[in-house]
Amino acid sequence: MHVVIAGGHGKIALILERLLTERGDSATGLIRNPAQSADLEAAGARAVVLDLEQASVDEVTEQVRGADAVVFAAGAGPGSGAARKETVDRDAAILLADAAEAAGVARYVMISALSADDRTLDDGYDEVFRAYMRAKADADANVRARSRLQTTIVRPGGLTDEAGSGVVRIAEFTGRGTIPRADVAAVLRAVLDAPRTAGETFEVISGETPIAAAVAAIG
């Protein structure tokens, strides 16, 4: 399997790249900063410098052509303003979907956010967080609606850098909770191995079910 990961230098992306390449799959990570290339190479992935806020559909299409799947793991990140939540968390995810369709890559896996569809979160949160959640919800809706894409949307809870436990809770709505990034990456790998999860949107937090069994029970 060859997987192209947008946001290839993110913490989850780097773990996923290592999980894939260690078992013999190949991964390409799209990154904005060429200084990050060595980290991807250390994870076994090929690094491609391509700024998704500036790239054209044709440029992204060229990089995803021939892939078995694409994963959207990019994000504007902490410290960014509301505008970049739209240009990265929303627009770049849609750009990747456009490119996947153009290249004939049907499988699309999205890292979203817990409760992304809950518009009541607009109350009591600052402008940047509201923009982030709206961007995630809009991107999810756009990609999910495309009949030519086999999309799985994964919505993790609060992310930690703790060691992965290998056990999670997956549900349409899990309630609040946290999850190690290592476990999110393992869930993504399992989802890539389970094409029948296409069309599903689910939340995931730490729990008591082994990841393989939790993903097998989806749907």
C-alpha cells in the first residue's frame, strides 16, 4: 500500500509513517518546510515539499497520483489565527479531496476533531477555536459528500504524547476524553486496512477495546 499524507510532519503523521513503512508499506508526506524532510526520512517516508495553502489542484494531483490512499493530517496548529484555520484545516482538506478525485485515488482518511458537528460549541469559546471547529465541520461535510471518494472521518479526543495503550473507545459520540497520538495513528492504520469503514464518521478516545477489534466493529 502507498499512502500520501498531507501534513506529513505532524506528530500523528510521523507515527503513522513509521507504522506503515515498518511493515513494508510506503508513505509520502507533504510538508511545507524543507527542514522537516530529515524527520520524515527517519520515519521511513519520502518527503515532498508542497505548501497546501499555495499549491494548485494540479500540483497536488501530481503528488497523489498512483497512491492507494490519502490521509489528511495537516493543521494550522496552535498559535495560528482564525484565517489559517480556514486556509489549512478547511481549504487544504478540500484541495486534497479535489486532487484525489483528479488522480483517481478513491480512499480518503480524514483526521478531524471531536464534536466537530456540534454547533453549540460556538457558545463560550474564543473566536479562533470556533473558527477551527467550523473549519473541521465544513471540511468533513465537503469530503463526505463526494460520491467518488471512499472517506472515513476519524475524530479523536484531546491529544496527548503519552505512550499508546492499544485500547480505545470508538463510537459515533464518545463524550469528552483524551487519547495518545500513538493510538490515533494506530487507528488510522487499521482504518486504511479496512476499506469497509468508508462512509463512516466516528469519534475515538482511550478506552478498553483493542484497536483492531474496535475498528472491526465500526458500522
